[in-house]
Amino acid sequence: MRFKDVFSIIGPSMIGPSSSHTAGAVRLGRCARQALGVMPNEAEIRFYGSFADTYVGHGTDLAIIAGLLDLDTDDVRIRHSIQHAEQLGMQIKFVPMTRPNVHPNTVTMLLQGDGRKVTMTGCSIGGGSIEIINVNGFDVKFTAVYPTLLIYHKDRTGMVAEISDIARQAGINISYMEVDRKMRNGEALTVIESDERLLPEAKQRLEQLTDVNEVCIIDLMKKEAQS
């Protein structure tokens, strides 16, 4: 069981008419941007459910793009985020879609930038809170309430233990961990939510592990709190 934090109880500081359709959407966009590691130069945004029905009127399109620019939920630039993104060279495509048995506030973001690609699906579940449910074809879940690690690696014996040991040595308390693999001994993704931020030295040690392909950090805490 995960305990609720202050954010989920009182809601976010935000720009926009709806915490689900705007604040949550900003956070979804930021997750995808940080998973990509750069501002995307191409972004296809696929909306489902009520997102697909009302994304223009509720500003969900502006919010997602603001997130892709890595803006916070209370940034006044959200209102003009699409214009800002296009001025920076981002090519944007919005696609309303239908899909059975999906949360009503669901979006899939297909991003490209600097030779990299990321596909991420997530839901805005109320009060500005989100849940990511798929990253690059891996069925993993995380909320991004806490600093989150995405570790892409080969599925092999001892990998999770080695990852956990580096976290222990770095003084990181793992609050949540999940692993998904595409096949036995194939590609896998480990997701770790931690109480502490990961120091660059620990990230480097994880990247140097045998059979680790990439390590990404998602941290949605306000930028001024990170400095």
C-alpha cells in the first residue's frame, strides 16, 4: 500500500481549469520528456476517453506540450506552450483515438529527439496525480510522486540484486520497485521509486553494470526545490 502525500490530498499549484485535464497532463508530459532526455523535435499525442473528447476545451493539449517543455504545473507559459514549442522546432500531432477498457484520462506520447525515441502511456487519475502504465512496450507502473529510475537492461540472473546493492551503497531507500521483460533472457525494464534523489555518481555506477543499456531519471519536483 502506498501512502498519500500532501500533493494528492490538497492538489497541485496549477494553471488551468482542471487538475485531471491540465495539472495531471503536465506531469504526464514531463515524465515522457525526462524519459527521452531532451526536448522532442517530433511529438505525436494520442488521446483516449475524456481526454480525446475534451482536450481542446480543457487545455489538455497545452498541458501535455508544456510538460514536454519540462514546465511545472503552475508555469504561466502553459497557456502558450504550443506556440513556444513550435517556435523551438517541435512538430506536434494530436490524434483523438478510441480504445476499450482504458482509463478515461489516458494519453500515449510518441516522441523523437536527438536520435532517441520514447513511447509512454499514462493516465491522469485525479487531483493532478498520474500513473504511468507503459514505457517503450514494457508494462510497468509508477506514479512519479518520488524520484524514479528507469533502468533498461538484459534479463539475467543477479541483475536486480546488483541494482539494489548500488542503491543501498548510495543510501537510497527503495519505496517501490517493478520489473517487466519482453521475453526470458531478453530486454527488461526495472523501475525504482526512491525516497532520495539519485546522485550522478550512483547513476554512473548503474550505467556501468554489465548488460545495462540505459538509465533515466524522472524527477517531477519543482525546479527551485532541486537547486
